Amino acid sequence: MNMKTPIIQLAEPSDAASLAKLADKTFREAFARFINRKDFESYVARSFAEDQIISELLDSASNFFIARIADKWVGYAKLYQSPPPDCVKPLPAIELARLYSMQQYLGCGIGAALLEACLNHARSSAFKSIWLSSWQENHRGNAFYNKMQFEILGTKTFAIGSEIQEDYTFTKPIL
């Protein structure tokens, strides 16, 4: 797909409704077919409701970045200042809590542009590394993180309802 370079902008609380819709859509596109429907719907309703997104946007430990091409929102990322797992070094470290692109834009540079914005923000905020968790069965996402020079340093579990998933913990120094 021939695309223009995406514009990356920092999300504001006034973006909550649109961001909630984008978060819901991209998460569904990425994972709905892999997870028990009841557990999945409960997780999505809780995690991507507009009130939840507003709360996260107002949290000083969170920063959301939106990728758009022209006026269309095509992806987003969330940085979150949370305690990292013990395997993550150097400190201080920041979590890349979410990085999603609409399916039709996969392979078009949306993820790389969002990641670059996240790294720039983290660097300017004096973080020394960035880390994330990614489901071990998220092969496309994990290949992207490897391509972006993240390294797997550990594993952890992640629950979606009654489903327990094994995640990789990736990290990357911020240079």
C-alpha cells in the first residue's frame, strides 16, 4: 500500500472517545480470533471503554501517541511509567504498554513511526530503556520488536479472564 508518512501527535483528554474506538478496533483486529469470546469481550469492555481511556489520558504516568494519515487515525501507542520487571536494565525504564495499528496499515510504517515518537519522548524524559510485554503467540508483533532491536529478557503471564497467556518481556536501551 503506498502511503504518506504518518503524522504522530500526543493525545489529549478531548481525544478519549476517538481513542477508545481505535483501541477497541485495533485490539479486536489483532486478538479476537485467538481468545475465548466471553473473556475477550469482558476484557475489551473494561480496558477500552471511554471512561477508562479518559482516566488513562489524565494519568500523569501515561502518554498516548496517535498516528494519522490525513484525517484518519490509523494507530496509537501508550507509554506508561510503571515499575519494570527485574530483568529490565538500564534504569530508569518506561513501559511501551500498547502499540497498535489498524490491520489494513500493517507494514506501512505506522508502528515504526509511533515507536520513534515513543523513544524520542522517553529519551527527552531521561529514561535509559524501554520495555514491553508481548504474547508469545503474537508472531508478527514479536518479529517487529526484534526488527526494532528489542531483546527478549524474560517472560511473564498475562490473564484475559480465565485464559492465562505467556508473554515475552522485551527491552531496548535508549541511546
